[in-house]
Amino acid sequence: MAEFVKVPPVKLLVAALYVETEKLQTAQRLLQQEFGPIDFTSASYPFVAAHYYAPEMGEPIHRILFSFENLIDAADLAQIKHATNEIEKATAFAGKRTVNLDSGYVDFDKLVLASMKKGAQKIYVGDGIWADMCLMYSKGSFKSFTWTFPDFAGEMYDKPLLRIRELYKAQWRTISRSKKN
């Protein structure tokens, strides 16, 4: 019989789409109130992978990645997605989002984003939320799948994602040392 193994916590990540810096800063403040300190902020990248968000948000759209100091339980992904949706609502103007917050996590092996849309590759995690493994880490880099969002499938976010993974690994080294003492 298989033995229960405690699943290690993972590194919370939010990939934000935005047009106005002020709205992003408001969302960032609310994210920190909800999830604690941000320990990494990527550069801002032009989001040209799709025009889906332009009618609602305007243009030009940018993407920025945040990771958080506090590690999370991967089982909390649905709750986290609902919290980021509330932040989207809080920063909306005239019923339209000014930021789009894709919440998820990085661990040693992958990037997972939460989704409210079902798909063949997505795993239902409860409360109307699916987990979408977008990237897999292997041999020093992240690898995409046929279903990976186009902007994540390219190499644009490789450096920030690798940095976030390094922060996660450093946190695990600290946790491991403290358990030995």
C-alpha cells in the first residue's frame, strides 16, 4: 500500500497583463495584501501573443511576472484564483478589467497556471478551477507543450521563470537546513 507523503509547498506566481501602470500598481498592492511580500518582479514585456484582451483592456498590453516570498500549498490553487479574480474586479473600470491576473505556481518541475476554462490537458481542482501545466522544467530550461500559451511557449519569459525557480530552490535549501538543526 502506498504511504502518504506530505507534498512540499510551491512558489506562488502571478502573470499580470496590464495597459496602465497605475492600475498594475494598485493590483500589486492588493496582491501583497492577500499573499504577502513579492520577492521577484520581472521586466515588463509587450504582450502581442493575442488580441483577445484588447477590446476590454485597450492597448498596448504588457505582461509582467511576480513571485511571492510565502510558499503555498498547491491544493490552494482554486482559492488563489478566486482571490486574484476579486482583485481584477476591484481594479476594474466601468465593468471592464484593467488588469488580468493569471495565478499559478512554479515548483522544481513545472509552471502551472489556474484557469476557469476547461481543456483536455487541464485537471479540475475544484470550485470551477482547472490546473493547466504550461511548462515543464528539464535539463536547465522550461519546455512548452502544444497547448502552452504562445507567449509562454517562446523564450521570452525563460530568464524570469528560471530566476523564480532559483528563488524557490534557495527557499528549500533554507527549509532543509532548519529541519536538520
